[in-house]
Amino acid sequence: HMEGPICYIVGAGTFYEEGFAPERGDFVIAADGGYQILLERGVTMDLVVGDFDSIGFRPDHPNVVDLPVEKDDTDMMAAIRLGRERGFRSFCLYGGTGGRVDHTLANLQSLVWLSRRGCQGALIGDGWTARAVTNGMWSFGPEHRGLLSVFCMGDRAEGVWLRGLKYPLEGAALTCDFPLGVSNEFTGVAGSVSVERGTLLVVYYWK
């Protein structure tokens, strides 16, 4: 669950449409090849961003931001920055997985970038969702089922609490070089993942 209006960003990766339901007040950005994906689905786009190397042509859209082919930001990261500049603080990233592993890693890092700036972000994969939590908490309801893994993003995350899961943690420290938090399980009760100092990446498989 996201707070406030949501900025939906669709990239050129595989489009898993779980939860893709833009409403009035939300904002939809196509990042490069995501334009073709949304065009085929008849989805109205508010903004199109990219260097358009993956589709080979400049989209016919009234709001296009052209990016240079040689740039520091990925197309997805550029779209995130543009959404944040427009005042959005909740982001759902689609088409950001399923292709090259380095692109997926870049999008996971983008979740950390958002989290460390007080924003919420979710990356939607094939039956899984990733989120990042910085100096705070992600709460989940009793309806959650499946597996959940927690990773430290950065050297160290301190004061890590896992509540309502099969394997709880109480004030633990996680480091980036040991996968202590892999393959936990939801138990059918409400719970939370929280960290007092640091950033966690939370990946949960819901099918």
C-alpha cells in the first residue's frame, strides 16, 4: 500500500502488471521502451522519457523528455528524478526486471535512492515485489502470504526488527556480506520490517 498519489514508471523490461492501476491524480511515465508496452495496452501516459535506443524512434507524444545516449542516469532513474521533481513521493516501477541482471540491480539501487530521500518505492517482478526501508518501517497486513527476504544495503544496518514472521529478529545487526535475512515466511498475522539505522532491501514473493 502506498501513501498519496503514485508515480507509475514503466521501463523496457518484462511487464508484470500486478497492481498496475493508475487512478486520477496518479502520474504515468514511460521510460524508453516502456512507451511501446503502454501503447500496446492503450494506457494513457503523462510523460515519455528516454534516449529511445531500445525502440529506435522518437515517440509521437506531446510530453517527451529526450535524454542523451551517453548519460549517467539509466532511463528509469531519469524518470524517477522527473517524478520526484513533480512532487511525487510514492513510486511503482514496472518493466524493470526480467531482462539484464545489471538493469535489475540498477533498479533495486534506485529503490534505495528513493528510500534515502524519504520516498516510497516498489519494483514489481515476476511474482515478487522489492521495497527499500531506511531508518523506518514497512508494515504488512495478515493477508500477506509467501516468502520474504531482507538484505542490508550499505555496510551495516542496525536495530533490525522482524515482527509477525516465522523467524523474528529483535534489534539485530545485518551486514552487506552475509545473507542472514533470506527466505523468511509470512505467518498470516500483521507484522513489520523495521530498521533503526541503515537501509534494508525487502523482497517478498507472493506467488
